[in-house]
Amino acid sequence: MTLPRVARTAAKVAVVGHVEWVQFAHVPHVPRAGEVMHARDPFEEPAGGGAVVAVPLARLAGESLFITALGDDERGRRSPQRLRELGVRVSAAARAERTRGAVTLVDDERERTITTFGERLEPLAADEALPWAQLAEMDAVYFTAGDVGALRAARAARVLVANPRAHDALGHGVPIDALVLSEKDEVERRAAARAQGEAELVVLTEGDSGGSYRTRGGDSGRWAPVAPPGEPVDSYGCGDSFAAGLTYGLGAGMSVPDALALAARCGATCLTGHGPYERQLSGARLANG
């Protein structure tokens, strides 16, 4: 599957984060201990929390810059090739380690279960070949993996949105415009505790219940869930697509409620496709309502 190109918008967007080469398959249910189960509809994609935000951002803006790190292996060579097909401009630091892999099983309830293999490879400020200076030209950057130096480089963008899984970079006093996480994810909630004081806006997603937000100034509110524009298929990537919509919306100058409404549409659209990339809200569809 190669997505058609979309027109560039005025918003310039980027992601600093990681890649996992993911094998996807559908199963009736997650196998129990000792159970042998046949998976159906297998396919592979470069995914993970960085790539899966970079692609929907590219769909909304026409292009996105993705700064990452990849291993010197087949996964590391295939990942940028595939992401470029999807509209992402990839700049990757080379690592001697293997590119992280993962297996994602999607059950008949459309819930995904993920198992990762290997350490997450992260871009670092010391990777001088990476285009850190270009982040100052961006309207919005989403940050999900890297060191504190990389986060400082990302802070040069007009809007900086972060995920708490970028735990090595958070908690060092770098201001963040928005911190977005899953209310149901205990790992993200624990990691967010050290960074919430650095964020102007904290956004907590609650899946098909919508979610809530609060600002440093004391404002708070909720947004309503959006009905998916088709039959729900697969929940993998819905949260990351939400984060992409929020990043794009804030970078495009939308109000917080409008950016959250766009984010909810992005997450709901992703739910109707197989894997993270088959169905994404594009800038053209956004312009047409």
C-alpha cells in the first residue's frame, strides 16, 4: 500500500522519536499459556511511537520530517524506504545495534497486544549529522524518544508536544507546550509525573470515552469521542494518530478545543483501517470537512 501524496499546507511539522519494525497479525484472542493459535492476515510495517505519528502528520501537512535512529540491519534499511513512500522525510542516525522489532496481535475485539524485542534506538543531540537546526523552522514538533539535548533542539519549534515515554529527556526543565498520554496506561502516567510541571497543557486520552485536559493556568475540560467513519477494524495506532492530530492542530494555530476535536477525528479514522497507515485523515479531507 502506497498512500497518494497530498498538498503541502502552511504548517511545517516534525517528529523526534523511534522506530520499531512490527509484524502484525489477527487472532481470535490473545493466546493463553500453552495454547497454539493460527494468526491470519499477517503483514509488516515500520511503526512504533515515532513513525506512527510521523505518517499521519505527513497526511495532514503533506510532508513531515522524522528524526530517528536505526540499526545497521535489514529493518534499518527497509524502514526509511517504506516511510518515504508514506510521505515522511526520514533522517536517521546509524547505530551498531539491531533495529528494535515487535509483534502486534489484534484480536476479534479489535484490541492490540504488543511484544517488543530489543532496546529502543533513540536519536541523540550528539548525532551531529542529524538536522537539528531544521527543528527551529517547524510550526510543531512531536517528541517521543531522545535525550535532553534532543528535546532542547525540538524546543526551538513554535509548538512542542511530548509523550511521557520520552522519559530520559523529561524532568530537566525544558518547557513543553503539551504533554499527551493515555489515562489507562500506567507506564505513561508514572513517567508523566516528572514532566507535568513543565507542560502548559496536559492531555489524557480515554479511548472511546473521549478524554480530559488541564492547563497550567487552571483551565480544564473534556472532549467527546468521535464516531469512526466506517467499521472499526484495528486499534493499533489510534492513540498515536490522536497525538499527530493534536500536534498538527496546535501547530496550525487552532484553539485547544479545536485541536482536540481534530485529534479525536484522526484517532477515529485510524480505527477503521488495518494497521496504523491504511486509513488516515488527510489534509484534503480536513479541508472538505
